[in-house]
Amino acid sequence: MASEPENKETNPLPTPEAGAPSPLVAALQREHPEWIAEVIEAFSETTIVVPREHIVAACSFLKTSPETRFDFLSDICGADRGPEEDPRFEVNYHLFSTTKHHRLRLKVVLSEEDAHVPTVTGVWRTANWHERETFDLFGVIFDGHPDLRRILLPDDWQGHALRKDFPLRGYEPYSLK
Amino acid sequence: MGLENIIAEALPEVLTTQLDSLINWARKSSLWPATFGLACCAIEMMNSTSSRNDLARFGSEVFRASPRQADVMIVSGRVSRKMAPVLRRIYDQMPEPKWVISMGACATSGGVFDNYAIVQGVDKIVPVDVYIPGCPPRPEMLIHAVMMLQEKVMKESVRDRKDVPEEEAREAVPPGTLPVTDGSAALKEALAEPRPYTIASRHERRRSS
């Protein structure tokens, strides 16, 4: 083991050069530049900020296009940047392709007054429960969702528990009503 | 069971501590627990019935999955607010006499989970007879709690249980019969209301008096 061959340059992880967009983003930018509001490259992960009105079209394009083939929606998660921020909420779509083995993150930013997003349950059926969870914990409304109910918290819950301004111990101590 | 109510009504003065001690001995010698394993304390609860600790020495090894067959509910673990109505329903389904052991810091006080999701002590939902500290308690502590509960059972009297309200006794349904359901509008209205979880059990009334 002492004489390790010096072929360290065969690094399996492709590291894109700084500033150069990944081939995924380049293809999307060529086809539909209006879908891309911002591209964030960090830790060899690509995030595209998509305007809200284009999210369904972008998702169905990314799923069906032979170059991208994002056939698996890993997760939808919300994020609250805090009540003093505007836009306050994020909805993140984590995509994965089981055939091409690449990942992409789409991000929609929302203001507190208009926390509505079109649903992507028509693209991936698994989005149903992910969107219910995001609605339950952040209060983001998914327009067109077939069954937008709470999924984790009790049905009679007041408020949305993962918002930054939700008190840690809840609004009132528990009692059997 | 109801038999002791009849005896206590018919023979209020004759009833002696001898009968009490006989009934209490029978009850304490086979305390069948309804498992309510909710978190890591349940592992210790299972272990307390294993060959090393052998809760069967104290007549309490028959963990029942059905609340209808259980005498004591061992709440082992943190109770979330979503589980709280379920726990109360299981407790309501247990026949009298019944007792509750709150096992571990989380079931007793919420423990480290001082947040919106966890009920801060199961005694906000059901009356508790024995609290066990620990995170999680060792099986020996659960066995100790069972023995403490047995001491408590021995101090009870059947006269304490003569506390059935009249209206409750009048509306009691004989075993084996089902309430008549004709699907009327009034019944649907009654069923649409949320289930009242706050009906005090005899266990609770006995404690408050």
C-alpha cells in the first residue's frame, strides 16, 4: 500500500468550472429562458429559481424531455425565511432521474400575502402528500390540489407549526376539549 | 363488575374488610396491562417481561392488545397531541376497575420535549396512579411501580366504587345488545358531533371525591 500509483487525476466527481452553467441549465436556458429567474450553483448542486406561473410547465418539460428525464420527485419542502422577509416562503422541488442519475432543485419564492402555488400533482402523483405536508406545516396553498388537508398535525390544529413566528409550545396548553 | 355495587347496597354495614381484602387480593394478583408503547420506554417495558426480569413473578405479564381485557394501562413514552384522543379512547374502552402507570419522564411531564407536539404529561388526559421517573426507566423500576400499584389496590374498598350515577346506570346497555340505529336525522346529527372525550370515568370520580 506504500507505493500508491499516482493516478489521482481520475476524479470520478465532475466538478463544473466556476461560472459555467451545468449542461442541464444550458439546455433549459436555450429552450425556455423565461422559466429561469436565477441559477444558484453551490456544493456541486444546481438550483433554479422558477417564476411561480411557469412551475407546472417547467416540471412537465423536465419530466418528459429525453435529455432530462426527471421521472422521480424526491421531495417537496417548504422554507420560511422569517416574517420580516419578503418574499417570505420558498417551495423547493427536489428532482431526480432514475435513468440519467442526475439531480436538480427547483425553487419558487412566495410572498406572505399571496402564498399560492399551482399544484404539480398532475406531473408526479407523489406530489400529493408532499404538498399536503408543505401546506400543513407552512400554510402554502397549492392551487388545484385534489385533497389539500392536513397530513401530520391534528385536523383541528390552529396555525402552521414550522413557521418562524409559531410559538415553540403552541398557542395554548393542551387540554381535552 | 357491578356485583360489589349490589352487595354494598344490600349489606352496607355487614360488608367487612375481609371481603375487601379478598377482592383486592384477586385484583392485584393478576393485573393485566394494556400496552401503550409509544417510544423507547416500550423497549424497557417489553424487557421487563423477559426471562431476565420476569414481571410474571408479580402476576402482571399478560400484556393485552385489547383494552377490553386489561386492568392497567402502562403509558410508556411521549404522548403526542395527535395520539392523545386515541389514548383517551383506549382508556375509556378499558373496563372498571382500571389503573394507569405513567412510565418515564416523557409520559409523566413531557420530558425534554417541551414543545407544541407533545402533551406535557399524560395526566392531562387520564388519571395516573403511579409515576415512574427515568429516561427510560429500568425494568426494575417498572416492576417496582407494579408493586406500588399492588399496594395501592390492597388499600381500596369496594365501597369506594359505589359511585355510579343514576342516569348512567339507567342508560346502561346490557352486554351482547347493540343500540338501535334507524339512521334517523337526529342520530346523524348526534354522530356528527365530536366525540366527548371528557366523560369522567369512575376511576377519575373516585379520585376527585
